[in-house]
Amino acid sequence: MSEEINLKEMSDDEILELMQEDLYDGYAEEIVEEVNELLGREMGSYDILIKGLVAGMEVVGVDFRDGVLFVPEVLMAAKAMKAGMEVLRPLLAETGAPKMGTVVIGTVKGDIHDIGKNLVAMMMEGAGFDVVNLGINTSADDFIAAIEEHDADILGMSALLTTTMRSMEHTIKALEEAGLRNKVKIMIGGAPVTQAFSDQIGADGYASNAASAAELAKKFVA
Ligand code: B1M
């Protein structure tokens, strides 16, 4: 955002558009200012997330795929997205929903993409779940240890690479071998993941986005 831009003089839609540009440019401080400005105007935290941050990241994704952006730029965009998400996190979680159960969630082994997984974690917190977020590059053993330690009801696995989707299958097999498969419901997601893949590897469900992931989790414990 350049010096002469005055957020106060801009409409909500103009700020959302600016957020997408600033996300693309990796301007974390500006993103935080814009999120706060929209919150001050009483725009809902979920709308800011989807129409500003997620919409911006989609553009980054397309340009990364097409070779317009490279890893350093995408990392800057991811950092800006995280800064905005940190402001929204408590608000998304603050719905006063009754406690629904415990979810252990992580990005699978070999995969370091965590933005979508963190969104899913936030939406689940907002839906009333206790969420144990194991981060990235999570091995089957780490998932199993966390399920046992936290007496989890649901396991959520995220993968963004076609090559790491197989880690999901490996984790499910490891759960079966550990005698824990029937203790938890297993949900998977991430850009390359499909319902067909979920059926194929024996997961209990697939969600295409963070909101539907939270809905599916609620169904699991209903
Ligand atoms: Co990566 N990357 N990346 N990357 N990256 C993708 C995934 C890619 C599609 C880009 C492309 O080519 N178009 C491509 C994968 C190709 C493939 O496998 N088919 C790719 C590649 C190739 C790579 C590297 C191999 C690049 C390289 O080094 N040559 C490398 C891999 C490193 C590794 O993991 N071992 C790599 C690295 C990176 C960065 C580190 C630079 C960065 C990650 C930063 C971070 O996450 N902290 C990055 C990013 C940012 C992307 C893109 C641009 C954006 C991903 C993202 O955050 N999207 C991505 C392109 C794309 O997806 N369009 C790309 C926004 C997010 C909100 O959406 O993650 O899909 P998403 O999550 C959604 C849903 O999928 C769903 O809900 C979320 C919210 O609605 N969801 C779940 C996700 N998890 C779920 C779990 C659930 C349910 C729903 O239940 C548990």
C-alpha cells in the first residue's frame, strides 16, 4: 500500500480488492491494517477471510502455477496471509459454541503447506472443537501419539501435493495396525484430494474447504 492510500476514504469492496493486491505483494503490515479497518466497519471475520485473504491467495496460486511468481514471493504472500489470519483467529473461534470434541490435525509427512490446514483448524475451533494442531510434515507416529495423548475424536489430515497424498493412506494403515482405527473418525482435505481418494484409502470423509470441514466434523460427533 503506498503512502497516499487512505483506507478511511475507501469502500469495503475497494479495501477487499486492495487486500488481494497487498497479499500478492506480501505486505503483511498493510494486510493487518486493512483487516482491522474492515473489522472496525463490522464486516464479519469470515467474510474478510474468504473475500480478502483466501481470494488473494487464489490469485497467488494461479501465478505460482504459471511461473509468474516464484517460491520467495509466494512465501511473502503466505506470511502476509498468516498475519491477517492471526488477527481473525480469535474472532473466528469466538462463537461461544458448546464443546464438541477433540480434533488432532496436521499436514502430512513430506508436505510443508499449512495455510489451508490452519484455516480448517480455526473454523473447527470456531465450531466448538478443541483443536490440537500438529503443524507440518507430520509422521504417522506423531499423529498416533497425539490421538492417544489427547483422546481425540477426529483426525484431520491435509496434503497439498499429489506426492504426499499417499502419506494419508500410510497413516490410516498405521492406525489400523495400532488398533486405533475405530477410535477416531478420519477426515482428509487439501487441493489435490478428492472424495474418490478418500473412499479409496478408507477415510471417513473429505471436505473441499474449511467451512465444510467444520460441518463434517460436527456431523461426525453428532
Ligand atoms: Co506449493 N504447491 N509448493 N508452496 N503452493 C502448490 C500446492 C501447487 C499446486 C502450486 C502449483 O504448481 N500450481 C504445487 C503442487 C503441485 C502438485 O502436487 N500437484 C506446489 C508445489 C509444486 C510446491 C513445491 C514442490 C515447489 C518447489 O519447491 N518446487 C514446494 C513443496 C514443498 C513441500 O511441501 N515439501 C512448495 C512450496 C510452497 C511454499 C513453501 C512456497 C508455500 C507454502 C507456504 C505455507 O503453506 N506456509 C506454497 C504455496 C503457498 C502454494 C500455493 C500457491 C497456495 C497454497 C495455499 O496456501 N492455498 C499452492 C497453489 C494452490 O493451491 N493454488 C501451491 C490457500 C489455501 C487457503 O488453500 O491449501 O487448498 P488450500 O486449503 C483449502 C482446501 O484445500 C481445504 O480447506 C482449505 C481452506 O478452504 N483443505 C482442507 C486444506 N486442508 C484440509 C484438510 C481438511 C479439509 C479441508 O480436513 C482435515
